[in-house]
Amino acid sequence: MANPIEVEGLTKTFKVPVRDTGMKESVRSLFRRDFKEVRAVEDITFQLTPGEIVGFLGPNGAGKTTTIKMLTGLLHPSTGDARVLGYQPWQRDRDLLRRISLVMGQRNNLAWDLPALDSFALNQAIYGIPDEDFRFRQAKYIETLDLGELVTKPVRNLSLGERMKMEIVGALLHGPEVLFLDEPTIGLDVTMQRRLRNFVLEYNRETGATVLLTSHYMADVVALARRVIVIDRGAILFDGPLTSLADRFSAHKKLTIEAADLPEDVSRWGRVLERTPFRVVLEVARESVSTVAAQMLSEATVTDLSIEEPPLEDVIDRVFTRASDDRAKN
Amino acid sequence: MTAPRTEFSWLRYYRAGARIGFQRDIQYRTMTFVFLLAFLIEPIIYLAVWQNVAVSQGGSVGGYSAAALAAYYITWTLVRVFNLAFDPYAWEWRIQRGRLNDFLSMPIHPFHRDFSFFIGGKVVWTALWLPVAAVLTLIFRPEFNLSLFNVLAFGVAIWGGFAVRFILLYLMGLANFWTTRASAVFGVVIAGELLLSGRLVPLSLMPEWVDSLATWLPFKWTFQFPIEVLIGRLDSAAVWSGLGAQLLWAGGMGIALWWGWKKAIVKYAAVGG
């Protein structure tokens, strides 16, 4: 089976008007406007295989949403090519749009003044969902997300979390094969984030849908994606398994040791992050982890020892810091 | 996974879209009614002024008696309700807030979405218009020259006027794809519409060259034409040619919209999230 998403050398450049501040510049801009080109996405290439969930990570303005907008047919690229389910998305073929879905956090696709059920019925007509499929999916998703009492309330009376759950239901009723989730959990509390994540994961497992997800919450990425693509300033910095991200960009691991007879000086093993009489947390060079762990076990009566990767947020931060340093050097 | 089964039909879609438009407007029926009352200020001023002019000129002006003017402006209120369309100013808001992104990600053109919603809304507006029309009729004693042909033709012409104006405003809205500050241009066109549609005053009261010019522009076919069909000022040949003009304008601008949209969507910057 062909890959549901194929991206080849995709670039998007925006022409942005610029002018200095002040009266003189305001008047001058009436006669001559200056523009500068901003490269939002620069020559990116990647593929997603069927059923894959991929985290698309990057700081604000990195080019994530621009890429998603090109892949959902909202934007035309400047150069390069992309195929989603075999279609060039910006041709906006109706058959493609029926088979994908885009969910953007804190956006509202549902009729604001009406109960969500009315919008779901409209979606049924828009996507041409057969009655049987529609009734089955609607009932199932409403039950799974515990929305029974809310679907008859006007959308404007729902909380942000409740609205986002409705949005997700509306976006999945037609059974999309490719799902684009752009910050789907933004602004939601932890419990609501978890419920939405589980729902997406269940949808992916049951239908085999392919998911491209952007999120600033690393918990979303860790829970859903096995593979991540990291983008900064429009260029891809990393594309691979989530587990390899730390290997490549973080030189350290976190060792936590609990022992009744911890040595006084533990700094020879690594940088001390936390210290109590019976517990110490150390940052240890990745290549020295096994040696340090062995030394600890031989020198103290260890009751507990754990070795952890650094938090994903820290790793991502390092990725961007390194990219920024590289640019400064060049 | 396999592609989802689809059973799309335009009729089914338009029914669902119109239902949403109906439900949305009935939800805010009081607000809709207040809007309707606000619309009345404009024609009642025109009516009062022109009835006085007619009386001072011996009973008629521009071929309209005071009672015929009352019929004109009462029908005006219904045609105005039907002429309400997605205005080009709303495009600016829609694009800047990123709402268009939501619509574009769906397999239905935003035109059909808006058109069907407005069709549904007309049912609510018309129902609210009926008591208003009854009161105006009691006060101003209009004189209609009704026939079955006029009434049936009016039923087509009022929808035709709506379609022409809807497509025209939609076409103007496309300017927002090139600039997010296109409001000034719309102001000029709306002013032109006020003068050349028969909205301000029946065109027979305007200089002859204005009346002739209006024949070659779309505005008259959205406003004065349906009114004149109902009040019985047109013979059957004029009615048929007017319906033909509506069809030509709707078709011509529809093609322009189709072509313009293809160009506009390439320019679209998908701002606003």
C-alpha cells in the first residue's frame, strides 16, 4: 500500500510587506511598498506509513501549521510536491477532502448557537455519510467520550474541554483515513487531555488511520507517537523514533539512587540535581551511565536505582538550542 | 484502511444546510425581529416623502399614485429580507479570524454552505415579516394589481434576485483574498446599488439615463424588478425578459465566481490560525 502522506521538497514562502516606523516611512510606503520574503517551510521531505502516528514538533513559527495547511489543501506551496492518499492536496479534490480531517485546537467548526447534534447532522450531509455508519459512529463516540447529556446543549454553553470533545467527534464521524491534529489539547486540563489522547489512540487502533499531530504538550506526543519529526525555522532537524531523539540530542541521563549510606561526595559521578540524606539525583554523561551505576552499587547499600531519559521538553529544548547555536556559528 | 462509503447528494446537503440556517435564525427570533423593524425605518421614510410628493403633484409621481408607492415600499420590505446575503465585509472577518480555514478543510464549497444557510434563514425572516406587512398594509393602504401570473412570477423573481445579489456580494468578497482591507471598495459598490437598484426610489423617478444605465447593471434585477412584478407594473413580456436578465446575471457572475475562486484560493494566505 502506498504511503498515505508523501512530502517531497516542500517549500512555502510568504511575501510580507515591511516598513520602518515613523511618519516619513508611512508617507513613503504610500508610493513605494517594500516586501521581504519569509520562508515558512523550506525544502522538507518526509513520509508517513499507513496507520502511523507521528508527532510534528517545533517552537512557535517553526512551520508546523503551515505544513499542515499545505497538506490539507488550505495553502498552495511555493515549490515542491506532496501527496495525501495519492492526491495533491492543494488541488482540493472533493474525494480527498472527504477522506481526511483537520482538527485545530481552540477552533470551532460546530454551529455556535445550536446543539452539537445539529452540526453532526450537517457533517453527515457534507461528507455523505450513510445513515447506518453515521448512527453507529455518533452513538459510539458520544458514549466513549461521555457526551450523552451535552449533545443537546447549544455549543456556546459548553466548556472548552467539552467543545473540543465535540469537535473531535464531528471530525471523525466520516471515518477519515488521515487525521491532522494541530494542537488538539491546547488549553485543556490534564484529565481532558488524557481522554482526548486515549480517544485518538483508540480511533487509530480501530481504523488504522494515519495521524500527524502537532502539540506543545509533550505528554500528547509521548502517549501517541512512536516517531517524531522536529522542525525549526521551516527545516527538519530530526525525523526518527521518539526514543532516538534523546540518544541523539541529549548527552546525559538522569540517575536516581536511594541508599542508607550514600557517600558524602557524589559529584565525582555526575552533576548533582537533588540531594537528601538518603537520596540523590544525578545527571550523568550517557556513555558513563553503566560505569557510574556499577560504582554506586559497589560503594553503597542501594535500595533503589533508576535510570531515566531526560524529560522530552528538555531534549526538544536542546535540539532547538543546538540548531540556534549552529546558525550563529555559520 | 478502506475509503469511507459516501452517499452524498446535493439535495440532501441543501436540506441540511437550510435546516441549520433556519434553526440558527429562529434561535435568535427576537433579534431577527428587531433587525426587521430597523429595516422598516428606511422604506417608511422613502414612502412618506414620495407619498407627499405625489399628493403635492396632483396624486402621482413618475407614474406612481400614493397607493402604488405604498405597494412598492411594502413589497420592498419583503424583497429586502430576501436580498440579505453574505456580505463582503464579513469575508474580512472570516479570513482574519481563520474561520475560512475550517470551511476549506471540508469537501463542500463555502458558497454552498453560506447559500444554503441563508435559504433556511429566509423562512424565519418571512414568517416574522408577515405581521409587519399586515400592519403596514393597514396604515398605508397599498394598491396591488395582482394576478396569478404576477404572484407566481414574483415567487421566482424574488429568489432570482436573492441569487443574483448573493453571487454578486460573494464575488466582491473574493477581493479579500488579495487584500485583507477591501472594505473601502465595497462601500462604493453598495452606494451604487442604493442608487441603481430601485432601493432608494423607483427608477422611473430618476433621470432617464439612470434608469437606462440600471438596466445594464445587476442591481435593478435584485430589487426593483421583483417589486414591479408583484405590484403589477410589468407586462408579461417584461416579466419574462426580467427573469431572463436575472438568469444571465446569475449565470455570468456564477462563472466569474468559479474562475475568480480558482485564482483567489491560490492567493489565500490562510492567516488566523
